[in-house]
Amino acid sequence: MVLYGLLLVIAGVSIVAYGIHWSIISGDPKQTVMVVGSSFFLHGFTSVLGTANG
């Protein structure tokens, strides 16, 4: 379960980084990519914290 949370954290950071890269290169910010990446990150982060505390 911890590995799943870490995987979500890594995927979230990667998606957000891709969204920032896309925004800089194309000049067209993609808020959907940022929201999805942030959602993955937060879900994974809280999952890891919940597993560590419980």
C-alpha cells in the first residue's frame, strides 16, 4: 500500500512537471493536466501519511 502511495506521488509530480513544461513551450496553459497531477500527488501523499501514522 505504501508503494502504491509513492507511485501516485511520483506520477503526480511528473504530470505537474509535464504540465509546466507544456505551458512554457506552447504558451497555452493546460489547467486540466495540473489538476490531475495535483490530485494524484495529494491522493498518494495522504495515503502514505495515513499508512505511516496508522
